[in-house]
Amino acid sequence: MSTIEMRSEIGLSPLFLREDVEGVVFDLDGTLIDSAADILGGIREAFLTAGFGQVPDDYFPDNLHGTSDGIMRDIMRDMGWPVPDDLSEIKAVYYDVYARRGHASTRLYPDVQTLLQVCRDTLPEVPMAICTNKVHRNAMAVTQILGITPYFSVISGADSWGQAKPSPVPLLETIREMGVSPEKCLYFGDTSVDAECAERAGVRFVLHESGYGDPALEGMSRFHAFRQWRELLST
């Protein structure tokens, strides 16, 4: 059976087929892609290169969903290192290290590409976008490497709108560029930052429970939740 024939037998969850869904927005890290190894590997190397010290291999921060500023500040506090007011130098080292890693250890979560393709085949009139706290150039680079850039009409990063999530601004501006209204969208994410952003923007939040998560997520509102992307496909 050809790939096209196989795909034609796959359908979408009713979640996508609702009449009140006219746009779909996704977070990136921990939602569509598992990038923890590259993010943490880059941060460990950056701290070591900049003379801060060694971050243990088994360390995993609570806010991997945050901006690079937030992640670095939390790691410094956890390591007991002084936190400078200006992180521009260490961030520059990190961005250089992260770029050189080339997203080599980053992967799509299972069935993400199938889901995106079936959405395009089944609902070509419904635009899809990405709203992430990854800086825009890195978001573009990793989606291109993983072959998913063409699925999205808009890709917004932490530096695209002057504010990062949980501010509602990035999500609202992304949706505005899509040409739809917030109440007609779904936003897929994996953390409390995504949930808060969606709530403040008036967008229904769909939780990817197998992402990075964080303790603050417990009890926060969600429209739907799932563990594996294949749950949103039907045959």
C-alpha cells in the first residue's frame, strides 16, 4: 500500500472537525518536538565555556518551556551561582553553541508529521501556526531541519512581538496574522506557560501531557488533553 493510500485511510479526531475551529496553533518544544537534549546540552556547554561551572548530566530544570533568560537564571540559582543582572554575554555563548549543535538530537514526537499532513489533507482551509518561546531564528531552523515548516502559515518566536509567553501577545498576534479570531482557535501546548497564555488570550488550550510539563500546570484549565499524538488520529 502506498503512503498516499495509507494516509487516505487515516482521519482526524472530532476535536479538529468542530465547526467552531477555524485555526490551530502549536507550541514547539515539548509539544511538537522533543528538543531537551539539545537545549540542555547547549546550556551545559555554554556555562562551562563561560566559566560558571558544570551542570550535572542528570539535572533537568522545571521550566524548560521558558525563555533562555528564565531557564538560565533558574539553573544558576539551582547551582548556587551568582545571577548577573545582564545575561547578554552568556546568552550569546549559548546561542552560538546551540546553533553549532545543529538540532542534531531534536526529534518530532511520534505521529506529529502524520497528524500535520492529515490536517492539511482533511482541512486545507484551516491554517496552522507555531507560537513558541524559542527565538524565531532557531524555531525556523529546527522546523526546516525536521521538514515541517511548509505546514505553517505563521511561525512566531519569543522575540517576534516584543513579549514572550505567558503574555497573550505572541499568541494573539500569531492568530491575527493567521486571519482568524482567538475564540475560533485551538492552542496545543505542554506547560503552565502555554495554559496561562491561552487563557489570557481567550483561546482554548489543548494539553500534550507527554511534554515537559511543570508543577504549576496542575489544576489549570484545559479544553482537551492527550498523551500521544496518535490519539488525535482515527482509522
